[in-house]
Amino acid sequence: MITLRDYDAGDAPRLVELANNKNVSRYLIYTFPYPYTNEDAEWWIETALRQMTEQTFATTRFDKLFAPVLAPNRASMRVLEKNAYELEGVLKNEVEKDGQRFDIYHYARQRA
């Protein structure tokens, strides 16, 4: 089964692994870099989040967007902060995954 989900900053290493391939970049326009670095992946993920946020505010009546992040995922927190999402609170021991309890960092961005 295939599950579609949003990109996450934690996806950057796998994105680099897949994209840093001469056969991938060979027939793509010059804006697709080779070698493909972690900085390229982070830029792509940050750009996708920024565009998704802008598009959502432009085409819906949502006044606020939320992004819950598990405590160990510091990379996603940095991406959100770079895109004007603010930490609103931390829910302690809120979720259990694979037998381990995690805090959830609750980020949000208000319509400008």
C-alpha cells in the first residue's frame, strides 16, 4: 500500500539519497542541481511549506494553520520557524509510538 503524506524536514536525507543521482538529473532542466546536497533538499522542503502556506491562506478562509511535531524532530521545527510558524505550546507525553512516549510541539501560523 502507498500512503501519501506531506514532506517533513526529516525526509531530507532520503530526498538527497534519491535525487543525488546523475541519471535523475541528466534530463532535467539546469535548475535541478547535481550533485544534490542536503542544503538543496532543505531548500526544497522549506519552499514547499512556504508555498503551501501561502496558497492555503490565499484560497481558503482559514485564519490559522497548525503543525504538531514530535519532540525528536528538531529539523521540522526549524523549517516551521523559518516559515513564520510559532511554537504555541508543548503537550507532554501526548503520543505513544513504538512503545515510547513523546511530547508534541504545537506550532501554528496566523493569517497575516
